[in-house]
Amino acid sequence: MADADSSAAQRSPHPHPAAAPGYGKRTAPDQAPRRRGDFAHLRPREASIAAFIDRLPEGAAMDAKTLAAHLADYGQAACRTALRRLSEAGHLRRVTERIKGDGGSWHWVTRTYFSRTARDDAWWEALLVGGVPPRPVGERPAPRPARSQRSRAYLLLASLGRVEPRMTLSAAECQALEALASQWLDLGAREEEVVRALTVGLPPEVHSAGALARRRLVDKMPPEREPEPEPEPDPGSAPEPPTPRPLRILECTTCRTPGRPEALPGGLCRDCRGLPSPYADCRPDSAEIRRRSDGIRRAMRAVMQATALPS
């Protein structure tokens, strides 16, 4: 049985390339944690490629050519078929999205949203118009890792070794010094002040980080401070503008024909689903098909831009 932890596909030894800035893979929100059997409902090839995609970082290139170059067992045709089947199964959608660049100008990018958890068309449509889609009735939220029950002071002491290796403390030392560090925080000291007091001006060798930390926490204990006042809002300042709705256009996963979500069930257009065309008598050639698709795409972008909030 295929699962998320095993794959027959041989990986390339070279690192997987990133797409152009703003493009590539995007992880869909509100997913269950990764576990064995995530893709057991898929065919072995699709399960293998899905497990590979699931572990790719944000912004990774997601086209069939790049995937085939990094999956030695599968060629481009196999990867294209796998992407189509992953789309049909609810794991993937291809979206053209309007984003704001570093210079403040708006431009369009193509992103491939991937969900480890299979989603239906209604969920993807809700994502398309913005926000985290509503969870279906009866579906439990994805379990989240339990938060640490340790105090803020304990966690601060435990992190000292990442700032200054000579001040790495054991669990027992963190527990023994927790009350002193908490006293600093109760007196109004900021966490960076505590870290600075424990790490600045150390001798070349620290033989006992716990003893040195205790002495510094006692000797440098700050006086009690008045809490810093909250800044008052400027009555003359303008309210924050509302966040504009994301502008997204769904595209067919296989041929990239744009369309409304209801026209692309499973993320696929009518032709890529193998259905007869309502214009079968017209039989347009490939150049005419591309011309029509480009016209639809331009018209949809114009409508979206006209309804967008000003930047």
C-alpha cells in the first residue's frame, strides 16, 4: 500500500529548483499533520509523486518537466498525468494570482496550491475568493502540537545556548534558575535584557554555566520599574484601509485554460476531462483554441482589476 512515507520513485541527487519569485508551490491552509497513509487512496505512481511534492518547500517549481528531472523513475508525460490525477483527487489546483511586488506594483503570477488533505471543489472555490475555507460540518480541526507547559523564564534560559554556546544550560539548571529569571521578568525586564545580562562579557572559558548564570541573575537583578504606557492612537490618523480581496483566477491543471470554478470541476476543463466539446461542429484548430483561451484570460483579469480596491 502506498503511503506518505514510502515511495518507489528514485530522487535526483541535485536539489529541487525554486520557481521564479512569486511562482511555484503554495501549501494550502488548514491541513492535518503528515502521517503514514496520506496518499494510500491514490495509485502507486500518483502516491509516490504526491509524497515527493508534499515535502517540497514553498515556491518550488511544480511543472511536469522539473518534476520529471528530479524523479528518475518518471518522465514528463507520467508527471503530467500524475498532476492531473492529483487535481481530480482534490490535492492540487493551479491558480493565477495578482500580487504586489517589492516595488509596490501589481503583477500576475501562477501558483500551484497543494493540499496533503484531499479537498472537494467547494473548498477550493472558497480558497479562491480568499480566506481559509470553512470546515465541513462534522470535520474535526487538524490536531495541533501540544504547547509547552514550561514558563516563559524556563524557555528563555533553555534558549541561551543558541545565543552563546558557552552558556548552554541543562534541564536541571534551567529548572533551578527558573524562579530567579521569572523575578527579572516580573520586575519589568525584557527578555533581551536577561539574555544580555547572562551572555555579555563572558570569560574565555566558562566551567560552570549554571553557577555563572545564578551569580549574574542575583548580582544584576534590576529594580522594579513602572510599566511602559501604551501609546495613544492619533485622533487625526486615518483608519487602516481594508485588506483587499485576493484576486485569483482558476486554471485547468493540464492545459491552463482559465475558467470559473464551476466550469473546472476537479481543476480540469471539459476537454481535459474527456467530455465532448459543445462546439464540436466548429472544430477550431489549436491556434484558434489558444486565441480564445488568451481572450478569456484577458477578459477575466480586466474584470478582476476593475473590481479590486486601489493599491
